[in-house]
Amino acid sequence: MNRPIPIFADDYVEMDFGTGCVKVTPCHDPNDFEMGKRHDLEFLLIMDEDARINENGGKYHGLDRMSARKAVLADLEAGGWLVKTEDHAHNVGNCYRCSTTVEPITSDQWFVRMEPLAGEGLRVVRDGEIKFVPERFTKTYTNWMENVHDWCISRQLWWGHQIPAYYCDDCGEMTVSREKPEACPKCGSRNLRQDEDVLDTWFSSALWPFSTLGWPEETPELDYFYPTDVLVTGYDIIFFWVARMIFSAMEQMKERPFKTVFIHSLVRDAQGRKMSKSLGNGIDPLQIIDEYGADALRFTLITGNSPGNDTRFMQERVEASRNFANKIWNASRFVMMNLQTNDLSLPDALDLEDKWIVSRFNTLTREVTENLDRFELGVAADKLYSFIWDEYCDWYIELCKTRLTGDDAEASLRAQRVLGWVLCGAMKLLHPFMPFLTEQVWQAVNGTEDSIMVSAWPTFDASRSFPAAEEEMRHIMDAIRAVRNRRAEMNVPPSRKADILIVTEKPDLFAGAEPFLRKLASASVVHIAAQAPAETGDMASMVTDAARLFMPLSDLVDLDAERERLTRELAQTLSHLEKVESKLTNESFIAKAPEKIVAAEREKADKLRAMAAKLEEAIAKMVS
């Protein structure tokens, strides 16, 4: 083409990559475009919108871009100018719909000048008027705003807000107007056509905080709801949406659009990959909801993750959340079946277990509220799960059953009121996480059609904290756990009762806990003593920080038969372990087997060793 090719130096070139020289095409690469502006290069467009070489391409004019590249390469080789060819990995843009390679070209577009807008957008964040949670994303935002370029807002799409620019077909005059002009302001012609481009979807979305409230009119909704408190979004659209909402609001409303930007995690698939159409690994939430329920899906997405950190979607976790919902439903049915009063206020007199659960709920209320204020949603959800499942359902309901079915009507009524009061309070705390289930349970227990959403949020009350009761209940629960664990180790069925001897310095506490030990530890008789018996060889013993507990082995198992069973099981385990260890000491197996298989065998060996150790310990305890 006999065009001079300028040679210049630029920091963009990496000296240690290749020859240290690169060709520059300002009209066909974003980085080259910036270099072209810095060095006042000629902007030569050689490709049309159909990706064919135009008249600036000389003899290659009319060729498709792929054919042209091959022709240029062949001509270089034929002329003896091709030194060598190498493969280089680099970024190539592809259409997300049809995967066609996209060729960058320069064209006339509409832009928003960012320099006048970026300053206020930076100031409100730097001054703390808008805060990011987690705080580390403040740097992500400010880095982008400090280096922002003018924003191209025109798109060549069929769907969107059409750009309000009008062209006169007679004189070429361009007019920008809110309403379509009736005539050209320059020549008076009525032959006007609107620009075919539409606005970038993020341009419209940037106006969302106020345009949805009636802006530019001064509406009651705009006055009441603007600005809002919290924006919840993902870190992947901080540039696209968050930044643009902020500077657009500061320009149009002269006031921040929100106080806090809460960055949640992105949901990836079970392998940690981003969900995408091309991978086909997306999850249809409606299918999950059909199978497990909306609350289960919602609770799963909240639990087990922290703000700004990605989470993996596993269907097993949704199933666990569904089981949690079922647990709550069954607990609420039990409570309603046993309620004989509409008064769900706390009684003045509380039993030990009542004080314990009320105190634990009081602490839960304070901690969950603090977690929500700090946007620690996953932490709050985990605490609610633990309290409802473990403390309320597995412990308190079981502790109450002896009173609910006993002859003391007043004690039964106190248990009913506390059961209902704690359940209703827990549903309020859980409502933001599982709204459908909690609404239904709360209305059913209270016998009302009023929504849980308009009830008062629970508050911490120091008068409902009973640390001494919590400590006493901990001692009782530790004792019950110790007995249960020992019985489980010895494979004793719950139906088989056994005497329990408790040696403790807190005799009154454990004497009062006898009904709990009978029901929850399968005790036939509970004996309290200050000292251990002289002979304990034929007893199973357990130790907690408040007591030593003994159970006659003869009450629990047929010693000879159980020892024989454990010995057989130990022999089988050791035999299996020997075979696995034989594999792992085989050099040929280690060298040839896939890494996953070897790892699985090593894991199997570890489990067998642990099982053998437990069996040996159980046999030793029986012998002693």
C-alpha cells in the first residue's frame, strides 16, 4: 500500500515478551486505540460491519476477514518476509449467543463524559456516606472510578430505550430532544428519523433508585422512599451497576441513593465453576422449589457462606434445609397439640429448664440482631439452626414432655406457655430467612390472621438472662450425653433400662433432674451419692465436670455375648485393614493406579484403623 509505518516507544509493550516489538492497529484493538491517541497515529479502518476488508485493504478488498488473514500469510511467505510462526494464547472475544469471533472496530457512538461525574461518585464513598460490606470492595470501587473512561452508552440492538436523537434527511442536522420534534430546527424539513441505536441497559438501570419512584416528577413515593438504606448485589456488577447508580444519583438527585452496599456471594456449581449458558450448568430454581420448597432453597443460599465469598450449590444442602423445615413443622404441630391456653406470655414462675431455654433464646435474640446489623447473614442463620434444632427441639421439647403428661396442671401450663412463647419468638427471628413457613407457624400457634411481618421484632431483656440456670442445665445435659454416648458405644437399645449412680457435690441439682435422666438417659433408678462405691469393676463409668456416673454392666448387656461380638467385629476389621494395607505397600499398585483410587484406599485404611481402635477400647473397658 506504500504507506509509511511510524515506529515509536510505549510503556504498553512488554520488553521480555517476544521481540519487544508489536504492530499497532488503532481501529481494531482497544489497547492499540489508546496508544494511537497517545502518539497521534492515523486511525485507519480496514474492515466493514460484515467483517470484510474494505477499500483500505488494497488487493484484499472484499475478502472475508478469515480468508484475508490466510492470504496475507501466504503473501508474506511467498515474498520471503515470513521469519517464523508461533502459537500465542491470547484473549479472543466471542459472541455469547452464537460463539462467532468478534472483531473490534471503531465507529461513531454515544458517550457519557465521566470526568464531571466521577468526582462526586468518589467523594461520597471516601467520606463514608456510602459504605461497602465487606469493606474490601471499597477499593474495587475506587480503583475503577479513579481510572474510569468515558462511558459508551449506545448499543446496536433491537430491544431497549431508543436514543432520543433525530436526524434530518434533507440537511443532515442532528437534534437531541425529549419529545420527537415535528420539524428540523435548521431547515424546517419534516423528514426526520430517530437514531436506531438503543441505550446501554446499565444506563437505564443506573437511574433505578429514583426513576422507579416517579422521577423526574416530585412524587410522594420519591419523597418517602429515596434515598434507601441498603443495596444488595454481587461483586461482579460493582462497575456495571453500583458505580453508575451512585454517580447518576449524585448528578440527578444531589444525594446518595443508598447508605450501604452489601456484596453477597456468587453461587457456583458443585465443582466451583460459574454457572453459564455455554457450560449448561445452570440450576433452575423453580425445579428446586417444586422439589424442596422456596424456604429450603432460600435458607440454603444464606447458610454456610460469608459476604463477598463465592459459594457452591449442592443439592444435598437444600435437602438438609428441607429437613430443617420439616423439623420446625413437626415441632409446631407438637406444641399446638399440647396447647390448652391462648396465653403465650411468659409465666412469672419458671422451672429450671424454662429458665434455661428462655435465657438461651434471650442470648440468641441479641446475637442474631447484632449479626444482621453487621450483615453477617450466614452466621445468624447458623445460630438459628443450632438453637431451633438442637436446643429447642432435641432438648427443651423432650425435657417438657414429663410435665406436659404429668398430674401437675400448673407445671403443665407453665411448660405450654414457655413452649409457645419461645417458638413464636424463634419464628420471628427466622422469618427473614424462611418467610413462608414461619408465617404459617406463627399464625397457627397464635390463632390469628395477622402477619408475622407486622409483629414486634424480639429484643434482648436482661431480666430474662439466667446464667446460673444455664450452668445447672449444662451439668444435667452433660450427664445425659455421657450416659447416651456410653450406651451407644455398647449398642444398648433405648428400651433397656439401667440403674444410674451419680457421685457429685451437687446432689440437689441431680436429684431434681431425676425425671430427665429417667426419660432421656433410660434410667430405671437414679441414686445420688457423695462418694464412689469401693468396687466399680462391674460398672460402666463416665465423667463430667460436675459428676461421676456409674451403670452396672449387667443391666446393659450380656457381657460374655457382647465381648464375643466385639471380638469378632475387631477380627473382621483387622482382616479388612490387612488387605488394604497390602495394596498400599505394593509399589506396582501405587505407581499404576489413578491418584484418586490410591487416595480412596488410604482414606479407607484410616477409617479401618480408627474403627479397630474403638473396638479395642470397648473390649478393654468390658474386661476392666
